[in-house]
Amino acid sequence: MKVGIIGSGNIGSALALYLVNLGHEVMIANSRGPETLSEVAAETGATPATVDEAAGAKDLIIISIPEKAIVDLPENLLSSSEAVIVDTGNYYPSRDGKNADLDGGLTDSEWVARVIGHPVIKAFNNIYSASLASKAAPAGSPNRIALSVAGDEERAKQMVMDLIDQIGFDAIDGGSLSESWRQQPGTPAYCQDFDRDALASALQRADLNERAANLAQADEQARPYF
């Protein structure tokens, strides 16, 4: 596949390395320009690119930037794309600023889809970057870490789930994009390195009535790292 990754942080870089190793053509971009990506390119084998170039990938585009940066993407950058677009981001008010739409009930990725004008698949948001980079395992391995994938387009969701399995993790269906709050910060399914059964159980234990409290607690815990 031809893949574009917008965001060269820990998640974006880890995914770039996996995808290059799987034989895909990967471009990676950040807000500072391709000239700042020589180290990432050397470590992952991905090709440094502008944001516009990465957004032109025809098969898969991964957005791995803070929520506050979504609104800074060029207008209509992705609205006409025919690629599957994956959002890996999470909303943290102390980093991203208060967002009335998200505080009002939209899931993180519903909001991203609205801003960029294109459907998205929610994935790779509920695993620590260190676990993503180092804990891949062959299919069938005991305690293989599972990742949940939410979205409204079944073909796109299945493609991402298949890719997760190829990378080295189990994938489970996390439901529609409106259900992706179940894998957002503070929920039982967030960043626990669960196997398939434990993750499925955690997703079901999530309580919508506790969503605001869960986010507030997660935001307070993460505040020192922003």
C-alpha cells in the first residue's frame, strides 16, 4: 500500500517502522517540514514528506497528532481523499484546550471526522507508545496484546484490523465511531495491554455516565507530561 503518516511522534514513528517492514511505501510528515525528519527516516525507513504529500497517499493515511493540531491542518486537505483514514489521537483538555464539541458529547474521532470532512477509523489510541513499539507478537502467542478498532465503514475497519494483526497485535471490533468513547482516556480499556478477552470485557464495562469523570482523572494524571 501507499501510506501517509501525518505526525512523527512516538505512535506515528512506531507505525512507520512496522509498515515499512511489511513492505508498504510509507511517507511521514510533521508540521516542521521534511528537512526535520532525517532521524525518523533513518530509524524507520519511511520517506520524509510534506503534510500535503502524506495526505495524498492513496491507500491509507494515519493522523497521529494532538487534537489541538487537527484544526491547523490545511482546509479540505483530506476531504476528497479515497484512502482509509485512521485517527490515533486523544483529547486531553490540559494539552489541547477546552473543546465544547468534545465536552458536549462528541467522541474524539467523531470530532476529527467532522473537522477534516472525511470518515475516520479510530485505532492505536489506547496503547502506550512503548508497548506499541516493543510488544508485538506472532499470531497465537499467549497474552498477545489486543487493540480495539471503531468506525462506521466496515470495509475500512476490517482493513485496519487486518493490518493490526500483521503488525503483531490482536484486533477486536470496537463498534461504531459513536462507541469509540469506550476506548478513550480514563476508561477501563485505555492503555492496559489487555489480551483479546480482557479488552472486550473492559470495553463493555465502560460507563457513559462516568465519561466526564474518567477524562478529568486521566487529564490530571497526564498533565505533568504535557
